[in-house]
Amino acid sequence: MPEVLTNPPNGRPALVLNADFRPLSYYPLSLWPWQDVVKAVFLDRVDIIAEYDTVVRSPSFEMRLPSVIALREFVRQDRSPAFTRFNVFLRDGFQCAYCGAPDELTFDHVVPRSRGGRTSWTNIVAACSPCNLKKGGRMPNDAGMVPHRKPVRPTNYQLQEIGRRFPPNHLHETWMDYLYWDVELEA
């Protein structure tokens, strides 16, 4: 028997898939609140792929809440990613580019601004506070601290692939067929 809700069903988001059945985004995971999902269903913009065992009702209508939906029209994802602190951390795998530590992350100008370095994808790396302080305003070779990888401008596809390694805290069982986390498959 499905659960019938009389109060708003908070905490029942739906995984949103593109028309090719891949998530629009892995990190953050493309989730819509139930209200937006119901509206999209009524506007005939999505197909329901899986449902929760939860029903919402109005005086004249009843439906199970969708847990996975797919857009009817493909959304191209070829725009450049925003240059944000979060995206720099994601590009660098949430690790210091110098020592690999995952704690106390800040960002560092590889070529210091005092030496003409710009604030850009190709000159900023994630750095832990101790490494950032140790390097200071020196050039990488002068400080003996060269980043493990050269900083580059990532594509959205690259950030999505990296984001797949960092699953969110909650994954509903109906989402698992559409999320290809790095799990070992049965032989």
C-alpha cells in the first residue's frame, strides 16, 4: 500500500535525466523538488521513469511521486563551466595540488599575482592552508613546490566525470540504475 501524504512530501526529490537517460549533472546531482517534478509532468515536459511509494492527492487527482524523470527534449551541455572556487576544488579532486591533503582547502596562484599571475583556470590550484602559507608569494620552483598536475580549464564533461567519484550522502534505490558510480560489477 503506498504511503498517502497529507502534509507536503519534503525530502522526495526526483533524479533528473537528460533525454539520453544520463543525469544532467553528477556534482551536484541533478535533483528537482517534488513540486517542480509534478509541474513538469503536467506540462508534459518529462517522462516518469520510476516512482516513490508515496502518493500525493488533490481533490480531483492522485499520483505517485516520481523518483526518476527524463526530459523529453535533449539539453546540450557544451557550455564552459563557471570559474568558481567549488569547480577548482572539483577539478583538483578536493585535494591539495602540492601535497594531496583533502583538508583546509584554499586556492593558490601558481604564479603569484605579485609576479604577474592571473586569477584564471590555468593559474589557480586547490591548496591546503599549510602548503599555501609555505609557498607564499614565491614561484613554484623557488619554493620547491610544483603542482602535481598542470592547472587547465576543464570542460563540463571532465567536471562531471570527476564528480561521479563523489556521490551524495543520500541515493534513493530507484536512482542507482542511472548513476554509474565506480562500483565493482559482478563477473
